[in-house]
Amino acid sequence: MIIDLRGITDYREWKDILAAAGIREGRLHDARHTAATVLLLLGVPERAVMDVMGWSSSAMVKRYQHITAPVRMDIAERVGGLIWARPKGKAGKKSKKKKRKKGRGDDGSAGLPIPA
């Protein structure tokens, strides 16, 4: 019978670290998910995440990183800013609005206004 001593050593070291830090009990496996998600929140490139976490496949990144509500909000704000941003006029000059003919819409192909 072969016993994986490395796994037992990791487990014991993990439990010692938690106790020394005064942190509640938690699984080492869960900490890997947390670490991968924190790297996502920090904007660390996928290749660097793979290197830090010891993965050779991007499938592991997808498995361990979790999209959080703040990440979703950031995406929504960035897309909204891109779609609804007002154009900036030249410095010191006011931008002139062109008169539009009645009935002429300013929608894009999806029915969304396109910044002029």
C-alpha cells in the first residue's frame, strides 16, 4: 500500500497555517478557488495565472476562477460607457450639433443610439 505523504503534509501545514492566522477551518481545495478568483479580480493575465497556479491547461483556469458580481458590474459599466459615452469636442471649442431632418432616426442596427 502506497501512502501519499505529500498530501498529508500539505493538509497538516494548511491546518497549522489557518490556526496560526486565527482563521476558521477551511479546505485547501477551496483556497485554490479563492486564489484563482483573486487573480482574476486583480486582472492577472491567464498565462500568468496558469503559471502561478501550476496549471498547463486553460481549462483549469475556467474551472477554478469564478466571475463575481463586482466583475459583472465592471463589465456592464465599461460596455455602457462605450455605448453611451458622449463625444468630446476639440479643446476650447464647442461641438456644433447638426440639424436633422424630421423622421430620420439615429439608431444602429440593433436599435441602439450611436454616438455622433
